[in-house]
Amino acid sequence: MREQSEEDLADRMDEISALRDEIRIKLHLASMDLQDEWKKLESTLPPEDRTLASFRSARAALDELIDKLRSFGGRLPDEADH
């Protein structure tokens, strides 16, 4: 499952990049209002230099945190144990 979600993540990153490039090519024909709207939208996108590796690293850190939380939670007594 993790491999599938990593593939999905890579596909989504590629799609964001392709859409960004396509919009930039067409943007010079757009109205100033659309150009201003694009600037706002573009500022919410991940930086272009952000690589898939950085997202994988973040995912690994989250996975590690989840593992730690599960491990800690497993050490706590169940309500039935009281």
C-alpha cells in the first residue's frame, strides 16, 4: 500500500508541475485580473525546487511519529484493566 501511495504522490507532483507549466505558457494572453489571481494561487503551490524526496522524507518522519504514538498507546492500560 505504501508503494501505491508513493506512486500516487509522484503522479500528483508531476501533475502539479505540468499544470503550472501549461498555465505559465498561456498566462501572457490572460487578463490582468487572471494574472493577479494566478499570482495568489501560485503562492500556495509547493516550491518548484521541492523534490519528491523531501515529501518522502516528511512521510517517513510522520510514519515514525505514528509508530511511536502507537507504541506508547499500546503501553497504556485499557479501561478494562482498572
